[in-house]
Amino acid sequence: MLELRHFKLIAAVADTGSLVSASRQLHLTSSALSHQLRDAEERLGVQLFQRRQRRLLLTDAGEKLLTSARRVLNEVAQAEAVCRAHPKDDLLRLSTGCYTVYGWLPPLLGQWQGEYPRAELRIVLEATRQPLDALLSGGLDLALTTDVPPHAKLARTALFTDELMLVVPAGHALARRAHVTAEELASEHLLTYAAPREQLDIFTRVFWPANVEPQRVSPVPLTEALIELVRGGMGVTALPGWMLPAQGQGLHALRLTPRGIRRRWSAVTRVSRQRPASLTRFVQLLRERFASEGPKAPPLLLGTG
């Protein structure tokens, strides 16, 4: 079954004629869109585009799907417009780019709720993997996520920077290394979150820039399960250091690529002249917390270099 992201991709490529142009329109890399298009064609079992003179042209099957895609996108836009026309008072809808991030919220909620006792914070879990899309469509008020591309309709408040690390069992051969390359990692059993590959940094920033695909990948839905499977020698995974347990017996983390994979976390809202005071204050509390104490990796777990 296709998802909304596939319909947006098909419409954008049909309108622009290339993945490069569509990537600018959708604010994703052309490499990520290429994999997304391949995923759509594999799900359907048909070719949607063919290349002619450096342009991507719809096949007959693609033409038929485009008609359906435009209808679906139009109906979704109309439904979102109706919802935006009837906003709820003092409602803050929040999502993040990672489920583990929700653990940051409890220390802030007491102070925020004390200052705004009539405000309601609602976690929109279904937007976790694509919070920016939900923001732009009006389904969210605040997103906590990484590496936000410039966008005229989005306002970004920087929070902190972390580093994505490769986590391996303590006795693993790679545990003696300071860093690992995409080529060296390709033969490992990679455990990842259960999300499309174009949403995972290990693919978009490590494997795909090197034109490498891992030989074996298994999706795992929970961070705790990822960590325990690695600890048990079932594979390796990529996580920021602050997600790893303070008592890290049985685990070791090392740098991905010689330069490392750094990520910038931000609180993102829609640009507006009438932003609610409760939302402004929540973002301020986030900034104050991470300015003084951002998530830190346990130093005994990190590879040197």
C-alpha cells in the first residue's frame, strides 16, 4: 500500500520532470527520493517513470496513478483546511523526529503547566517520522527534530548538537576501531528503527553518499530492544550517545565515518505573527534546558578519535 509521501513524490516528479527539481520542492535529497520512488514501484510491481533526454516521463501506469495521487492530495488539503479553520484554544500539538525524545518532556511539563494551567499538550505520535510535513500541513504546532532545511514557512530555535554513533557488542572486531566507513559496515547485520530508509541518517548520511547498501538489515521498533539485541551479539546499530544506558557493560560505541555524523536538534514551529504565548514559553523552556545541559553520551562507551 502506498503512503501519502509516495503520492507527493509522484506529483512533484510529474510536475518538475526530475528528481533533482522534485527534491527542492519536497525538501528531501534526490538520493532519498530515488529510493522512495524505487520503494513505490516495488510495492506496486510496475514502472512509474521512464527516462528520456534527462527527463523522467510518466508511463501509462504512472499517468493513472498520478490522477489518483492528485485527488488524494487535494482531499487531504481540503480536510486540513477545515481543521485549521476551527482551532482549539490553548492546545499545543507536539511531535518529534524520534520516539526516545519524548523522554525529554516530563521535566518541563510541570513548570509549563503551572504557568498555563488551562493549556493542553497533545503528543501526535503518528507524526513522529515526518514532523515537518505535519507542521506545514497544520497538523502540528511544534516539532523537535534534527537538521531542518531552510523553509520560508518554518521558524527554527536551535537546541543542541549530538553525534550519531555505531553501537557494537563490546567484543566485536570493530570495537577496536576509532571509526568505521560505509564499506566496512556493509557486511554487518544492521539493526535499525522500523522506518523508511530515507528517514534514517545511517542510510542518508553514511551508506548512500558512499553508494553502498548494507547486506542485511532488520527493523526493530524500540530503542531498548535495539540496545539489548546489540548487547546480545545479534547485530550493530546507529544511535546518538545520549540514548545509550549509563551502565554500558557489553556495549561499545565508535564514530561513523572519519569525520563523524553530527546532527543539530531544533524546536521548529510555523512562522506566524500570532504565535500563542503558551507555545512561545514551551520553546523557551526547551532552549533554557538544553543550553545548560544537553543530552550527553556516557564517556566510557565512546570510541576514541
